[in-house]
Amino acid sequence: MYKIISCLLMLSLGACAQSPNKSTLNKSTMSEIKNKFYSTTNKEKLVLADSVWKQVLSPEVYQIAREKGTERPFSSAFETSKEVGTFHCAACGNPLFKSTAKFESGCGWPSFFEPITKSSIIYIPDNSHGMVRTEVECGKCKAHLGHVFEDGPPPTGLRYCINGIVLSLEK
């Protein structure tokens, strides 16, 4: 048991040491590529061909949002951010979370205890990697956001563990 805990600790410290520069991480996701489908006001479902998503998303956002990737823990500038505003899907602009629902869980990714609305998130059973989890996707474009767990704070008891690279913050 001691060896397992030691290995996990070393892996998590290694991930922290390899973190990209947090100050530039999220600036590159939206500013370099013009996404004509990004809208914080249009609520219509957005269905695009994979080839179109590749053209309008940065490679980093595409890998997480469309290929269900995961960013390294502790690499997102949003993980410890205290900025006030609304977090949107970086792929389509759908409002997802208010900053008032954000909390520091220590898990390595931005965490929230509730979405803005029930329809802003889609819940999908995820039994990959030998785990039983619930994946969360954007309710507008079905971008992979992360997972939700039942170990969060009151009032919901939920922890939405979200990849920061697929979030944009409107202050």
C-alpha cells in the first residue's frame, strides 16, 4: 500500500512540474483561431462535421472537446482562478457554469458544484478505463467537458471536474 501511495504522489508531482505556463494556456484557445460558430447567445443545438470542428478549434481544444481527451492535472489557469463571471464552452459559447458555483476541490481541474441550467450539460455513463463514472458534455455542441462525481460540497453534493481548456470565461 505504501508503494502505491508513493507512486501516485510521484506521478502527481511530476504532472505539476511539467505544467504549461498557466498565464498563456487559455489565451491560445480562442484568440488564434476564429470560430464563426461560437456564440454566447444562440441556444440552438450545434451539429458540425468533424472536419469543420478541426478547422475552427485549436488543436488543444479539439483534442479534449472532440476526442474526449484530458488535460494534465494542475495545468489550467482556471483551476485556482477567483475571477468572477460566466464559464462558457470554448467550442460553441454555451453558458455552462457561474463562477459562484466554482470551488477548489484539489483534484487538479476546475471544479463546480452545479451548472447554470440542467440543459446546459448532457450526462453520459462512462465505463472506460475500468471505472464507472458519468461524463459531462456541452448541452449545445456535445463537446466533452469532463466528469461529474458525487463527492462535492453542499448544496448539491456534486463535483463537476472540468477540463479548463474547454472553458472560456466571460467577465
